[in-house]
Amino acid sequence: MLLNQLRSAAISRGWGTGKIEARPEQSLRRPVSSALHMALRELGPRHRDQESMEEVLGVVKAFAQRGSVGSDGTAAKVRDRWQPGIDVPAATGRADSGDMEIDLVELLSDAAGVAADIGSGIALFIDEMQDVQSDDVSAICAACHELSQQGAPLIVVGAGLPTCPPSCPPRRATRSACSATCGSTGWSARPPTAR
């Protein structure tokens, strides 16, 4: 319910949004690709430079397609494959390394750049965070940390049971959560209050 309220607030401020529900033993590569594609489609009509939009969509496509091959070189499970309806060629050398942390930082940084071009932002919402694989949680933390340092207008909001994997180094997780600011919308993250 809270994620839906936050998403509605982001939409009302003109942000691009995407929401996913994590599933056990599923990489976030496909769901994040799908959610980010949706957020970019919301922003696309307002962006004057369609070439920049197409470049970022090519990065989303490369990120998604990298997940169609498992880490052992075999084809990924059908549920982990996503054929995006993106009519641009997949980018090469950007968000396609196979290292989730590197790829997610590049993907989200590029998407945030497009949002910044139009004075907007992107909000990605992840429900059932307790089902996210620990390597993916670590990659999300690294990406959020980098975005925070850049002052990029992209935020990742996660919700789930209190059994979320403790994959973020505490210093990085706290700094990212406590210093994230979402552009000119008036949103800002504050550290949780002590009980």
C-alpha cells in the first residue's frame, strides 16, 4: 500500500515510474529492465532529443538481453528471459558486462541522465525485497550509492518483510538511504528515527 502511495506521488509530480515484485531465486535483471522501460516510456514524449532516448533504450535492451544467458553460459530459464518491445539495437559496451553491480550502475545512471534532461526523475519500486538475491541487493546498494553521489534524479524504493538480506555494507546503505534527494519535488529521504 505504501509503495502504491509513493508511486502515485511520483506520478503526480511527472516522474517516470516502474514497479516490480521480486520473486525467490529470480534475478532482478529482467524485472528491472521491464520497470525501467515503463518509466522511460512515461518520460519519452516530453524529451526533445529522441536520439538520447533511443540510446538509453538500447542500454535497457542490452541489460535485459545479457540476462538471457545464465552465469554458466546456458540459456536462462524462460521466466528470466525478456524480449523488450524496444525497436532500437542493443547498446554495446554499456550495462552488458554480466556483472550485475557494474551493469546496474551504468543502466540507472544513463536513465537518470535522460530524466534530468527534462527536469524530472525516475522512481523504481521493488516489493517483496526479502526475495531479492543477496548479490542483487548488493548491486542495488552500489547503484543507489553512486546515484546519490552524482545527485542523479533516480530513486529505488524497496519494501518487504523485515527478513531482507543484509547485503549492503552498513556505511554505504545508510548514506544512500539518508542522503538521497529527489530533484525539485520536495522529496528527501531521512534517516529512520530511533525507537
